[in-house]
Amino acid sequence: MVTTTSPDASALYPTTRPAAVREAAGRAGLDALLLTPGPDLRYVTGYDAMPLERLTCLVVPVSGEPFLMVPRLELPAAEHSPASRLGVEFVAWDETDDPFAEVARRLGPVARVGLADRMWALQSLRFRAAMPGAEQTLAGDVLRELRMRKSPAEKAALAEAGAAIDAVHALVPGLLKAGRTEREVGRDIAEAIVEAGHARVDFVIVGSGPNGASPHAELTDRVIRPGEPVVVDIGGTMPSGYCSDSTRVYCVGEPPADFAAYYEVLRAAQEAACAHVRPGVTCESVDAAAREVIAEAGYGEYFVHRTGHGIGLETHEEPYIVAGNTEEMRPGFAFSVEPGIYLPGRHGARIEDIVVCGETAGERLNGTTRELVVV
């Protein structure tokens, strides 16, 4: 497992990023990017702005200097965020102002603008009304190349997140007992996620017995029984903004023989996919490396989802490790490798690590055992 100290904001959110984003927007044929609260805005500025009906928006013109439109009552928060280091003008607006019209006025005539992928529809429509001649497209199409390739500081932030969620998995055997409900175990895990250093809990899946055959099972009041496998998929967001996501499988007592057999197939498939990672291979070939092992063992129809997803400021982002994605791996790509086998009505299993593509091979950011843990 990688160990690291928390990267500081100046490394995670460098002052050179707005210029890099502006250049990328120009290459894409856009006149400006409009970034509202969410991962795109945080990536460029480090500002984790509260999403409100009041407009907060970083405007990045291809010709001109960027500026941040911010409600006056949110100005102190913006000034105390990493965005204050960027030299970007903060434009505070009052309750009776029209910030959408002010953005349009400052930009002048524009033909194409990129909107943050997570922009609210009401804000997108207000911008359309303020700039009726401008074609709207997704800023994500511009930012994806930058966001996919993690910097050393971003990798360190993901490694810190991986170590934190590993610490939670280390506690899970003490929480799983026959007679407890999934909800009770999930509540304890959620508390542990925060205690391990996360700023917030993003999800907790505790799928016992037949519920483990649902990849995104919700917590229920189902009582965990002796001899049942339990899929535990957990993640959260660190103070840095970067996310954790890891799945391990536990069994309360000795596992059923059929489950133990296909769990070993799954472990081999996850190992094969991780070993396949290196620069130049395609994303879909990593998916195929896991899928072939499972299919050859006769469980292909029970592997019902992609092998992985990118991770960073979002738990799910590009690149996606799935058939049809012919994009080649490059150093800095960070993503999950999480094949699964799910037998409806009986049980299921998934093993998930976060992997970063290095200069010659992949590197796992999770270090807890991938063996079936019997408690």
C-alpha cells in the first residue's frame, strides 16, 4: 500500500490550472467555459462552492482574463478558498442583480460556450436566455484530458483516500456478526469512514446473502445469518476533495462451497486485470482481462457491469473500463478495477481496488487482503 502525507492546496490546485484550461478551451473551438459549483469548478480553482440557486460561476474566456461571479453573501467563503491564490477577479453580485446578464455583458458576443457538466438546468436555461446566439456544449469535453491524467499531488491525495478506506475495512470483521442487520452494520461503517479522516460518507453497501447479488444493494433491515457472504462496498470524500472506493467480501462463518469456488475465480480475474494495466493498452482490454477469466470458468453471464470507472474529485469519472472504450491507458489515469460475480437469489461477490497507471505498470492504492475474510 502507498503511504503519503496530505498534499497541500497549492499542489493539488496549482495557479497554472486556469491558463491550461483556457488553452484547452481554445483548442476545442470554444469562446468561454462557464463552471458552476461541482467537480469542474473545484478542479480549476480548489473552491468547493455550495450549490445554490444563487449563481456562483467561474467564467474562463478564451480571449480575456477569468473571473468568478459570486453572490455577495458567499464572497467570504470564496476569498478563504484556494481560489484566492489564482489572481482571478471576484465579481460579487447583490440580490437585485442579474448575474447571468452580467456574465453575458462581460463576455460580449460569443458563438460557443462550455457549461460545467453538473450545472443545474435552471442555470443552463438562464445562460441560454442571456446569450441566445451561443451554442452550449459540455465543459467536460474540454476538461476530460486534464482531469483524467492525475498529477503527483492528485495521486498522493488518492493514496491518502485509499489508506483511509483501508483502515475502515480493517474494522469491518469486528462489526459483522450473525444477528445484526445490514443497516446496523452500515451505520457503524459510516461512522468509521468519518473517523478515518473522510470529510463525508459517499456510500455504504452491506449486501448480505442474496442481497449481495445486487451490485448496488441498498442497506436494509435484513438480519445477517451464519454462513452468509457479505459484500461491503464503501467510499467517501477526503478534505482534499478526492474520493475513496473499495470493495471487499466477508463471510460470517464458513462460506457455501459454490461461493468459495467462484470467489477464487473472481480473485484471479481481478488480479489479471490489475496486472494488465500499463501505458498503451486500451481501457477495454483491461475489462477483457477480467472478463475472460470469469467467462472461461463459466460465470460470464453473472458479471453484469463494467470492470471499472475513473476516480478523482468524483467517485465515477472518466476513463471508464468497459468494452467499447478504445482509449489507450496513459500515466496518471486513476480508476477502479472491480469485477464481480452475482448469482441472483443466492449471493454475490466483488473485489475492488483503485489503480493508477504508472510509467510501466499499474499501481494499486488499496492494500487490504483480497482473500475471502471469514469472521
